[in-house]
Amino acid sequence: MVFKNLIMKKYIYILIFIPFLTFSQGINLELNQVLLLDLDPNNSVNTTYVVPEGKVWKATSVQGRLYLSQNSGTSTYTDQIMIYINDKSVMLGYSSGGNIAAYNSTSFPMWLPEGTTIQGSSGAIFLSVLEFNAQ
């Protein structure tokens, strides 16, 4: 009798979980290329990048320049790393003075759907991006 109950439980579990496995509605992503977006606001051209149609970008990290000391002299470094996503500013890192630099690690990874615009702002130099084909 115990053996029959175990077999019956097994069949019930299988019947419960099969629909979840066969009817998943996830997006199938295929890696297309790795990009390094130049966001340096000190360049003569301030480029706006747009996620192409049929693509999804995964921003993985940002490289920037921060004040790392109070005696920065005439350098053009800033105390924050910001970019614009769809014309809204997003802070990705900051310096709290002295030799302390902090990055907002909760910002990454950042998934960006097709049509999203990205533009450099203060302190951001490069944005590392993985481009996926969305199927």
C-alpha cells in the first residue's frame, strides 16, 4: 500500500510540473556581439546610442573618472559618474571626497530593450554592453 502511495505522489508531481516546463514564455536571447560604448563627454562629438530593433542590450559595467583626492588641480575630473537613459540621468558612481570612490553596484547588470537611448554625461567614459538578438 505504501508503495502505491509513493507511485501516485510521483505521478501527481509530474502532472503538476509538466505545464510549467513546456509552456514557458521566456524570450530566447542569442549573444550577437560585445560593445564598448564611448561615452566620454570631453570628446568633440557627444554620441547618442540607440538599442537597435530586434536587439536587447545588457549593460554590465561603466568605466569613468572620479576625483580621487582633494588636490586635483586643474584636472577635468568630476565627483560623479552619470549617464542618460531615455533622457533621464542615472548616477552610477560617486566620490565622497578624499581617496574614496564608490560605484552603485545595484545598477548592474542593466537590461535595455530596443529603442532605448544612452548618452554620456559627467564622468562616464566607457559602457560595456552585451548585445543579444531577441527571438
